[in-house]
Amino acid sequence: MNNPLDLLITLTPPPADQPDAIATIGLSSTALGASHAGDVLRDPLTKEEREELRWYLEEYWLWPFAEFAKKGKRVEGLLSNVGLRLYEAVFSSIKADRILQAWRLKQPKQPHQISIISHVPAALTLPWELLHDAQGFLALRSISIVRRLPQDEQPAESEAFTPPLRVLLVTARPDDAGFIDQRAIARELLDEVQGQIDEGKLELEFLRPPTLEALQQRLRDAKRPVHILHFDGHGAFPEAQPDMSSELKLGGDPAPQGVLAFEDETGKTQLVDADTLANVLQQSSVRLAVLTACQSAVGATDDAFSSIAGRLIKGGADAVVAMGASVLVAAAARYVEAFYRELAQGTPATTAHELARQALYVNPKRHVFQSARNEAGEPVTLRDWWLPHFYLQRPLQLQPTKKGKSKPVTPPTFTGFPQGFPVRRERAFVGRAHELLQIERTLRRGKLVVIHGFGGVGKTALTQEAADWLTRTGMYRGACFVSFEHGGDATTVLYELGGYFGLTDDPQFNHTDIPAALERLHKELKQRPTLIITDNLESLLPGGEAPLKPEDCTKLWDVLLNLASFTPSPSGLLLTTRTTAFGDGRLNRGPQTALLPLRGLRPDDAYALATTLIEDLQIDRASVPYTELRDLLVQLDHHPLAIHLVMPALHDYSIQRIRNDFAALLPKFEDDTATGRNRSLLASLDYSLRRLSDEQRELLGRVCKVTTRAELRLS
């Protein structure tokens, strides 16, 4: 490993006779055999400037317009100014400058690193990432900047490990905290390391459930040591966020600490303070902790160990990546994407960190901000590249030993398309994050999930996304899809599962012998936990296209509930249907089942889907005014199939024409490449209406103000 050329900036308490100083500066380089001490560091920031920097990172993105935008630009100009002051404060003396210049010129092809070493909170928490020498920010010019705590002896490099490199991802999304799509960070991580996973060089494991207890239990497994712990979720420092319900106590005295929001067993917030987390990790094999959580590097002004990052380093972690303020999801995702891409290529962690910060610098666009309801909005530009902090207590070795061969311990993870799905997705899936999380939690609790809703609302698409996500993230080893659109029964499920496990050519497997087939499948599912999806159950119910006799329905329900109850490695079952009139209370009211009603997309997700389709169809955006498109989506009730089938009509008709003459144009909203009930909006609506009782049809007619089925207008 090519160790970086280190320049140590050691900051110790200031002389008693200089009350305006915050630290005494010691400068040294082992490689040069040079050192200098005695200069003092005074705070380069005024109280007002410190507040402005905090405001910029924590609040500006909420109101990036008008006078706030002007203030934001002013603060962005302050960044280089602060960096120049820091540089001058440390390197202004002749001796300090000589050491600096000699260090910069020595071995120019070797990585260079500046280590800030201190236990003085006021010094350690300065924005060292902004160091600026009038030519530019040092951190953006291949110079790593890391923080350390003082130690009595030269730190030893961590030992190489036996592959694979194991990354444990804790994605916590408590119900009572601000919701974040659980795929936002994890998807970027997965995409960047998938090649390493497939080669057996890296294992990415998702902690389920994301509780502190589950983390403790997982870290006790010495046979599968965790090398990188990544926490993705909410974090805070109580003094920075007084509304956090946590004044945590150490030793009986009030002592604010940083906290991370894990989940408890019910999915609610469990605040875990810095001390508790450090104690959990202390005897573990974790070498690097990555915390994409707000304020995870923020601590008290009088305690360097009150932040999550500081306490983990004190507890023995080799390195920690943490956030010096609140972080936006877009920024965290972009950082993670670049950071793990470099790690997967064998780049040292400190260099990977700097390259990830450069990625944030090069692309400062974050979330889309809408200043007025009649405007589409624009991405917020935020210069937050210096927000991620890297704490490095000892040289970090994330390269494997030369001994042994790296090979997958399990078959390659699922890569996107389970057996039996009727169509392949042509574009990225949009939305349904809340529903996906609800599905995951319900399946984890051993329940069968019944997804029900109007035709075309996206039930099948959601099950495909669930199959993709839950298999790719390791909850299941695969997924098997069974469609009842054209009929079937209990033996159909057993036959399809037999085919999935390769049993159809086995003379000892008979799918028509239900008890024997279930017993055999039980053994297979223990070895290979599988997500089983049965689609279009309404076809088998009275009034459906292929209705079953009541006794055959009962056999089917028996088989599905039996499959859902397999232990100790349970399969998961998702059922889709347009109606829940099963004639069997076990499926819609029983303790083994959970109902998930599916309606239209959330407004922003519907808009994202519509704009994606408009771009794919190469429709001129100027002909699709923002407000009118939003109004049309409301009229469509944000219904996914309606959006898919109506958007192509924008080639021929204006939005206003579509809105005004929707009933007359309804037969034209169709997909020439599709067949069956979803080939057109009219066909889907007609099929769903035929599933309604006379009473329900009459009520729907009154609500939607329709006179005939062909005049149905979504509103």
C-alpha cells in the first residue's frame, strides 16, 4: 500500500496568557524529519460568519430565492475567504511555510495528506476542508484532509483482511421521522459495487430489521466479520436541534451527544447516542464507519467526544466518515456513488473520500425547488462539498490478503427480472417508496401481503419492483411469478414453483399431490428463501374470467397460507387483485395476512413519471405547460396506466383539448404493442367496472358524474 506523505497539524490548548487564542500549533512531518511549534491559532471566524455558514448548510436550501439567494451567494464567496484565513493562521510563520513547501515538493507522485490532530473542540471543528492557498482549495487538489485524536504512540496500520470485504448497510426509516426513500442511498451503493459482489470480492449485507439489537447480534458473528458499517438515516446533535427529544445523560449529568435514529421493533424511532453506539462497535471488526446522517460529526463546543464521529474514533474505530451539518439526500447519494465506486476499484479510503468530495464540487445541483405553484422548479445549487468529514485514527487497510481465493459464498444476487413476469420494464421504476417499505416490513413479520386496487394502478409493477429490490438486497434469493389472468388453481402455484426450483423433471415431484408437493417445496424454500408473487387473483373469483369452484378456491388459499408460513427461512408472498371479495376471511382479515390498498401515485411521483414519458416520446416540452400538466395529472387521479396511455396523445392534441374532450378521446388512449385488459384505458376501466357490484357501480357513477361506461371521466 502506498501510504500518503503526512503533514501533521497538532493543536493543543493555548497559553493561559493568550485568552483570545483557541490552540497552540505544532507542525511536523516524519518524512522530512522537520517540526515547528509555538504559533497560536486564533478563531478565523466571527460569530456572525459561523452562523452564516450554519445557515447556508442547514437552512438556505429551504428558501433559495430572492434575498435568501443573495445571502447564499455571499456565503459561498465566504468559503474561500475562510480557507485563506485558516491557511494564513497555520502557515504564516517562516518556519511553518518552509516545512509546508518542502512537504508539498517531496515525492510529488505520492499521495499527500494533512492530519488535523486535536482534542480541543474549538480547533477540531473548524472547517479545515476549506484550507485555501490563493491557488485553490487544497482538498480539491489531491490533498487528503483528515481529523485525528491525539495518541501516545505512532499508530500502526490496520491488518489486511481475508476476502471478501464485508459492508453492512443499516438503512433506518422510522415511521415517526421525516420519510426518505430507502433506495436513495442504497441503490447508488449497490450499483457501484455490484461487479465486486458478482466476483466474490465484496459482500453487501442489509441489516434487517435496522435495530440496535440486530446490529449487536450481527457484529457478534466472528465467522463473518463486518469491515465497513454504513448507517443511512437520520442523525442530529441535540444542541443544534433543540426539538430533538433527547437530552442524553452520561454519568448522571446532562451531557448532549450526537444521536442516530435507528428503528425499534415497531418501526418507530429509537435514538442511539454516541456512547452507546461506540460501545457496540468497540469489540467488533468494523474498521470504517460511514455515516450518511445529518450532523453526525457535530459535537459540543466543550467536548470533542460528544459527536458520533469523535466518540467512535475514541472507541477504537480506524476511520469514520461523518457529516459536519445536515446533509441533503441528493448530496449524500452523489457522495456515496463516487466513494464506493473508488473503493470498489481498490482506491485507498482517504483518496476515495477526496474524489467523492470533488464529485460534489463538480456537480452542486441538489433537489428541485419550486418557488411558485405554477412553475416547474429548478435544482438548488449548494456548495456543500466540504460537508463530509473524514476521521482517520490509524492508517486504514482495505486491501485483502494475498492468501486464499475470493469466491462467492452464495449464488450471484438477483439482477432485475424474476421468472414469469409478463413484461420487462423499459425505464426506471418511479415512486411507491412508502408502499415498498410497508411490504418489506410486513413480509419480515411473516405475513402474506394482499395488494389490491383499481385496474392499471400499478399492482403488478409494484410487485416487480419489490422482487427486484428485496432479492437484490438479500432478503430473498430469488422471485417466482405466477399469473392467474387466464385461470389456474392451487396446482398451478405448485407447478410454477416446481419449475422455478427445477423439479418438473423429477419423477418424485408431483404438483397434483398437494401435501407431498408442499413438503418437497418446503425443503427447497429452506435452502433458498424465495419471494412468491401471485397476480390477478380476481380472475379466479366469482364474476372473473376463470372462476373457481368454492372448494377449489379454499384449496388455493390453503396452499398460499401454507407457503407463507414456512420457517425457519420463510418465503414471502405477494398477492395482487382488483377485489378482496375472496369468500374466505383468512385472506383479508386473518392474522397471517395484511391488506395494502393501492391508489394513484403521489403527485410528485406522477409528475416525474409523466415528464420521463414526455422526454422518451420526444414531445416538445414547450407545448406542455407545467401548470396544465399538473392539472391533467390531477384529473387522471395520478393513475399510472392512465398516465402511460394519455401522454402519447400529446403528440396530436393539446393538454387543454385532452382535458376538455376526455370522454370523446377515451377510445384513443391505447397502446398498440399491448394486449388484454391493459391495451387501452377504456379496456382497463371497462374490466374493472365489470368487477363492481350494481351498488358500487351506481355509487361510482354518481361520484364521477358519468352516464355510460364509455363516458367515464377520471376526476
